[in-house]
Amino acid sequence: MKLVKRTFLTTCICLLCYTQAFAQTKFEREYRVKTNEVPARAIAFINWQTSYGKIRWYYEENFEANAYEGKLKINKQKYSIEFDTLGNLQDIEVELNVKRIDSPVLDEIKQSLSEKFDRYKIIRLQQQFSGNIKSLSSFLQTPSPTDSYVVRYEMTIKGKKNGSRELYEVTFNSAGEVINVSTIVSRNTDNLEY
Amino acid sequence: MSQLLFRETPTTLSTKKLLILLFALSIRSALAQSTYLIGTLPSVNISTNLNENYGLNFKSEFRQIFAAGFMGDEPIFDHRYIHTDLSIMASRKVGTENKVAFGYLIRMREDGENLHRLTQQIALMSHINGLRLAHRIRTDETFHANGEPRFRLRYRAASDFALNGATIDPREFYIKLTNEYVNDWQGGNYSLEVRVTPLLGYAINDANKLEIGLDYRIGSVLKDINTNSFWAMINWYLKL
């Protein structure tokens, strides 16, 4: 039995060395940061608005662009306000229920999804607002029809096409037309299954 | 009945003392009726995808006991190697993130008598506010030369969440919690075991994770004498 134990430990060490040598080079992560680590401009924008209570700050790193993200709740709705590394406002995302999309837009979205997938199920929907700081600020406080911001919808769906089931992220414009479809690489679930 | 007694009889200091004493004695009695085991249960878990839908999982774990005895009594230290398990499971994707799997396990015991186990499972993945929650329903049948076959029906809920940020990213710590209920039938006898496992994990990357923690198991839940097992765990999950 000593031999079994020795073999087991040797295998562990060898495999650990092997995976370290061939570790993935893709680098993408999001982590919590303290308020005093966030650019003053971003903090100023948040303070400029009405008091929202607790805000969680995150820093997002990837190959394309790094960003600070403030996550908060307003009237029980989840908001995510994204800033660049200098603290300039990029966009505001609001998580919402599909039923809250205007009927003609929702019909267009459903039509587009039916054309692209054999079957689909909407998992998550975010409405994305981008534009000038004045309009976005106005949107957070008292939205007005005269505000000029670009509206997009970002959906996470479970989709089936050509017999294959995957998670997808689909972006629509304000009219419900598809702008982009990308496959989401599912995270490894082995440690929850075995 | 005790609540009725409380209502009808004014609680004096002596009554309180008596109740505390009875409570303490009942706990002592319950503990005296329980056994415990303390040991280690490290495992290595290696998975690989054969193609888009099929995959294989290899697992090896071995057990050692460092202490055993009756709760409340002096421990009987008895360091002992118990067994080594080797298993293989073949899985098929049946949904976006759901899988069915079938497998075989061989348990090489200290006494040289090997056990053979067939396993079937379905794992269903759900997401609640960004939290991953996996439901696993598993059945297994265990056979060995000198004994009745053993049949088990198990349900496990498992979840993990990042200690920093919304998702578990490379080079981040995370917490994993599992809770499992194991129904066991052997030779006309039934027993239930409940397992609770809090683990601290570290993701080297998405395909390489280390976890350390405690696996607490209370067995014979519906019987007079409970068995309590405390297993120190180190799990290594590797996807090739």
C-alpha cells in the first residue's frame, strides 16, 4: 500500500507541474476594489447623483480595455455604471425583466431569435445606455424623452442550433435588431459535479 | 408537554437549574450514543472532453483515519490507512450545462478485498443571481465477494462563489459549499447519511483548481447511535 500512496503523490506532483507549464494565457478577471482606489472623477459622478446607498466597486481587466464598474440597486433594480480607467463614464446597464420591453421591440427580438436558433431561453437581460454624461445623469435621476442616449439590449440566452446547445450573448439595438451574437464559453463545472 | 409545564408552573431558580441540568444530561447522553472518526480524504480529479458532447472523468482518493471513538470519551488514536479509490466516469451533455454520467469505481481496501461500484448520475446546473448551483442525483450499486450488495440513492446540492468579484477568475480564492443526502440500502437495512462540506478553493485557472476544507458526515441519522465523520479534504480538479 505504501507503493499506492507513493504513486498517488508522485502523479499529483507531476500533473501539477505539467499544468503550470501549459497554463492558459488568456487573461480576464473582475475583482472588488475599495472606494479610495476608484478614480476621483468616477466617485464625483456617483456623488453628483442622489444618494444610492451601498455601491460595490469592481475593476475589470481584459485584453481590450480595463474599466471600473460601480454596482448598485435603485428601486430594487440592479444597475451597473461603467467608467474607463480615468473615471470617464462609459455606459449604464440596468438589469430588467423581458416583460418590461416595449411590445413591438420585444416582438422583433423574439422574431430575430427564432430565426437564429431552433430553440432558445432567455436567462438574463440588460438594457444598456450610452451617450453624453448629461443625458446619462438625467437618465439616473429623472429620465426624460428629450434625453439623447443610445439604447441597446444585451441578452444571455441558452440556445440550440444545429443540434448543439450553448450559452450565447446577443446584443440588439433599440429597435430589436441583432447587432452581435457571441458564444459564451461555459465555466468549468467539474468541481460541482464530481 | 414541557411548554404546558412552563405555562402552569411559575419558573423558579431551582426549576431553571433542574431544566439546565436535564438538558445538559440529555446532550451528554446523546453524545455518548455517537461515535466519531477523524481522518483525511485527499482526492485528484481529472477530466477531459472527448468531443463537444462527451467527456471522461478520472478520480482517485484515499482515506486515512487518525482518531476514532465515542463522543465524550477519550479518543482512541489509531492511525490507519483505509482504502484507495480509483474511478472513471463517462459523461454526455444533455443540455447547455446539464450532464448524465455513468461510471465504475474500484476500492482497494487495506485488507486486500476490493469493492466494485457502478455509478449513474445526472447533474443539473442552475444560476441564481449569478451564483452557480448544481443539483446532482446519483445512484450507485456496490458489490464485493463477501457481503450483500449495497444500493444508494444520493442527492447533492453544490455551489461556489468568488471571494472577490462576481465570478471565479484565475488566481482567485472562492468558497464551495456542498450538502448531500445519502440513502443506503444493504441486506434489508436502511440508513441515511447527511454530508456537509465547506471548502476554500483557489482557482489557478478555470481548468485547474485546488480546494481544502472539511467533509462532515453524520450517519445513521434515524437510528439510536449516530456516526460522525470528520474528513480533512484536499481536492485537486484538473481539466486537460
